Amino acid sequence: MLDRRRFLGLSSLGLGSFSFSGFRSAPDIRKPIVISTWNEGIHANKAAWNVLGKGGRALDAVEQGVMVTEASQNCCVGLGANPDRDGYVTLDACIMDEYANCGSVAFLERIKHPISVARRVMEKTPHVMLVGSGAQQFAVEEGFPLEPGKLSDDAERSYRNWLKKSEYKPVVNIENGQKQTAYAPAKLENGNWNHDTIGMVAMDAAGNLSGSCTTSGMGFKMRGRLGDSPIIGAGLFVDNEIGAATATGQGEDVIRICGSHLVVELMRQGLNPEQACKKAVERIIKVKGIAKSKEIQVGFIAINKQGEYGGYCIQKGFNFAVCYADDQNFMVDGKYILS
Ligand code: ASP
């Protein structure tokens, strides 16, 4: 258990208030359970629940769940997403199971389901990560069709808008004061979708944990830029003895603190998922400073072995979807530290 004085010391840094009730276990203890980032998570959870509700394996649930988002043209995950600044959509994804097996692809082009390619890397190669043309070659060898590589209408429009100024200001996931409507991702004022990622973690009826994370990364990023999402330990981490966590937001800042691994290790020390996510967000703010942290968003979500769930973010606007029954699939607003 985390030393209480140290914990109080951190909260006295002015990084948010802490209530003693936070030490108590949250009442929501469920199994099976699946949670995922942002509004699109509702649809992804539904697909994951189709697996979990029938006694299926968490690994299958987290793959099939995020495939829904990858296939959707309505958000910034998958081939419908915003391109990099050279006009190409490049995708990153990773997956991890209850045995600490993991697979990842990054800088992958023209493949509809990077998460499934990541799973093949995990299951069919001795490696964890394949990138770029090598990842694409492997996908094609595995029978994944090579898609045309044409931008979606939304992405084409956003890219043309962006090209007018071609300003290199990659910022992700700040809600820009816009209210999200249920089941629809928020758009920035310029019309761009601002969520580029879905992260999902699940526990199945057998009590086993798995997770997945898939993204197009930041819109209009430098060609070749990778964020946290395909990096095991940063965008996703699963430890079947303890819990699972995933991240969304400014990937560079998640990588800097090995974010998802940190959340799981904090749970190992006795924090519940929400407390662990909060502490990881505090770490980012500590490293980056309050002023610079106000310019970015990062959100973590996590579940533990007891089926408790939680999430936390830097600033208002992040939410996640929680599902633990046929009729229980709902959005939760992430608590935040800076306002
Ligand atoms: N974490 C992703 C990245 O940095 C972006 C996102 O979550 O929207 O690539």
C-alpha cells in the first residue's frame, strides 16, 4: 500500500484535492467487464460484450471491440482518419493478453484492421513489434487486403483545410470547450475530429485480463511520428495478477512516464484504478509543469483484478465507456485535475 504521508505530500503540490474516501474500494465490482476510451467506446464495448457475455476470452473481446471503431468512418481511428502532414493515413495498434504476450504494429498503411495484424504479430512471430512497410508486408502475407489508400471524405476535407496554413501544431484531444453529445465524438471548430484513439481493457468470466489500443495518431503529424498507442507499457499494459490500463491523448507525454505500465504498478501498490490513473496524470503534470500541461490532454483508464474500474485525465472533456451487462453500457466522465 502506498505510504500515506507520501501520498498526501503529492496532493499538497496543488495538483488537485484528495478525499480520504478515495482509499476505500469503489463499490462497482464486476466480472466480466470491458471499458474503453471516448464516446466511440460505446459501440466498441457492445462488440466486446458479445464475446464476454457468452463466456468468451478477453483477448477476443478487446480485438473485436476495437475493430468496430477501426471500421467506422465516423472517427479518427482506422483508415477513415486524418492523414499525416504528407497526406497519408498511418496507423498504430497493440494488443496484450493474460500471459503477457503482446503484439504491435506501427506506421502501417492501407490495412483496415491494424489491431488484428498486431494480434498476428503476437501469435505468429517471435517478435513484439513490426513497423512500416515490413508490417504491411506481413499483413498482406497473412491475407489482409491492401486497401486503396484513399482518404475518407471527412479526412480529405480536414486535410485540405489544414493545408491552407500547413501549421505544424500537433495537439490532440483537447475538447476546445465543445460539448460532446452522447455517442458522437466531439469535433474541433475547424471540423476535425479530435479523438484519434480507442484503448480498451477487459476482464472475462474466467477472470483473465487483456487490452487493445488502436489509433491513427495525431492528425497532420510528421511522417513517421509514433505516439504511445502502439508501445506496450505506454499506450497499453496488462498484468493478469493486478490489472490493465490504457491511455489516450498526447502520446509523447504518456511515453515519457511509461503511462499504462505506471498505472498498473500503482494498482500493484494498492491503489484502486481511479486512484492509480489520477496518480499517473499527476506524474505527467509534475514532469511537464502546470502551464504546459494545460495545453494538452491525457486520459488513462484502468480495471483491476477485482473488476473495479476508473479513469482520470488532465483536463475536462475526456470520457470513457463502461460495460458489464447486456443493459449496462454507459459513459463516464473522466475526473480531471486542472481546470
Ligand atoms: N495517443 C495518441 C497518439 O499520441 C493520440 C490519441 O490518443 O488521440 O498518437
